[in-house]
Amino acid sequence: MSAVPAPPLPDKTALIGGCARLPLRCDAARLRAEVEALPASLWETRGGRVGPHDAARAIFLRGYAPAEGRHMPLEDREALTLTPYVRQIITQIVPAPPQRCLLALLPAGAIVPPHQDHGPYFLKTIRIHVPVSTHDQAWMYCAGHVYRMLPGEIWALNNSAMHAVWNADAALARTHLICDFLPTPALVDLLGSAERELGVVNTEVETRLFAELGETT
């Protein structure tokens, strides 16, 4: 009996480019209020994330960080019961099966340095970012361009490309809901109609982000 062939891996450069804004919306005020109501104790760790994410704090809602959960099931975590609207976003608004899902908070002035996500899990999933709280000095960098992601929007990120984040504000944190999805035909169709030319070249941001690589080696 022959084995069932694995589905083809998504070509993220063709589907997304760097970052692409999907033709979807969420209730920004409802999402922010729900996340801000979470117990402060949940934000006390990095959620098991390591390497380039050392500066960020995280709450895993589904699954586990690769460093601690490589062989663990992609199960719902207790924190997801406290965020019913997040559950609605990842199970109803985005038309694909959710995989790992987390809330990531980047403190004021902090950087996630340039990196690429490698491994079978990352190759077969599409990463979606939903801004929870942000500001005009929060920069997402991907594939040579810088993007501003706003509350209410839903974005795809090509995490196979070189990407990074700089929260350049001296006082404000930046929080995103991040969830990986298996690429269904419905999600691929949305990517096909997404806005892909929203990034700009910003030499100041790019120089600061890549300088971080030298500072951490």
C-alpha cells in the first residue's frame, strides 16, 4: 500500500513576498481589552522562546515554543480559555487550521534581531500577525522592507525570509497575536488578494536592526 504524498510546501515568497495585509479585519478594541485583562503573572516569562526572542515576553495560547515543545502536541493552553475573542479570530476569521499561537509583547526600546525561521514546522505553515497594541515607532522588517501594522488589521509574514522587529519607542510596549496556520485553499485565496506593496525601504531601521547582530555576537 503506497504512502499518501505530503502536501506541497507553500512558496512563501510567491504567496506573501515580505509581509502582506489580508483582506480581513478584527475588532481591535475588543481584542486589546481582552488581552489587557489577562493576569500580569502570565507575562512574567518568555514562554519558552529563546535566541532572537530573548527581549520579548510571551504567553502561549496553543502549542509550545520550539525549544520546549518540539515533540509536544499542538494543544490548547489554559490561557486560551481567558481569550474567547482570540479563539474566534484563529478558528473563525482566519480560514485555516491554527497551529502554534501566542501573544508576544516587545518592551519599549527592545529589538528582535534579524533572523529566519527554519525547520519542517515553519516550512509548512503560514505565519499570521494581528496587532493588539502598537504605535508609530514599532517597525516590522522583512525581506529588505519595513512595515507598519495597525490594530484591526491581519497580516501574513514570510518568516522564511530575514525578518526582525524594533520597538523604537522609549516608553510604549508593542503586543501582537501571532499564530501559524496550515495553508488551506481559502487562506491561499486570501493571500492572492492581499496587499503586498505596503513596505518601504528605511535605511535607519535596517541599519539599527543589523547592528544588533554585531552587538550580540
